[in-house]
Amino acid sequence: MTAQTFCDRLLQDTPFLTGPGRLSEQQADRIILQLNRYYPQILSNEEAEKFRNPRVALRVRLCDLLGHLQRRGEQHCQEFYRALFMHAPPLHARLPSRRALGPVAFLACLGLAAGLALLLYCSPPDSKVLPGTRRVLAFSPIILDRHVSRFLLAFLTEDLGVL
């Protein structure tokens, strides 16, 4: 499975971002201004004026902006996410593309740890499967949202006793 690009994420997040009550007029304007002022290669003055035109409905302007960024490429989409994180952090945290990866990644890590534990503990003691790794198999930090939790996954043999 290939990694999800920012353009893929933007395509997935567009219905959510353009939904009613998601981005306010002020948040959208701040994002557009940031993309124009700090990254004029992403949004020119003319493009920024077009996407900030108050005579056009916000939803239409957002759809046009997101489509424009997707056509322009990966860096443009990445800078949009950076601006969204700066000007609308709660909305950024609720994006469908961010939520979809969390449980899948956790289950993948849990499945890998369980599989390795079964491999080690179900193999005969004199087996040549992963020699020397029966003391401690792994220590892995797992990131959940913005908080880092550390889980110590230790698989000990009978002869080590209690820690």
C-alpha cells in the first residue's frame, strides 16, 4: 500500500471541508491570505482575490480553491494543510483523512506485536527462530493524536523470572 499524498487527502477531505458550518468566512480568508502572502507561488494576488470574493458563496469559493490546489500539485496541498492547522486547529484534528489512519495503524501495530509474540512463545525452546531475541522483543512508542504514549512490549522467557 502506498502512502497517502496530500493531494489524495485533500480529495478525501473536500466534502468535509466544504460542508455547512465547517470553515467560517474569516478562517477561509486567513488561509487564503497566508497562501498568498507567504507563498505567492501557490496563490497569486488575482487568484487570492477570486477566492476571497464575498459576492460568491463560501462553499463555491472553497470548492474552487481546493480544486485549484489539487491541480497545482503536492506542495500546494501540503501548504493548505499547514495553513488549515494554523487557523482552524479543531477542524484540522477532525479531518476524515486524519481519523482514518489512526485506528488502522494501531491495529496493524497490535497485530504485528501479537504475531511476533506467538511466533516466539509457540516455537520450541531449541528452535532456530529468531535466536537471542527471547529476552526482550520490542519497545515501541505509539503516537495517538498529539499525545505520545509509550508502551513497553516485553516478552520474557521463563528463566528470566519476574522483573
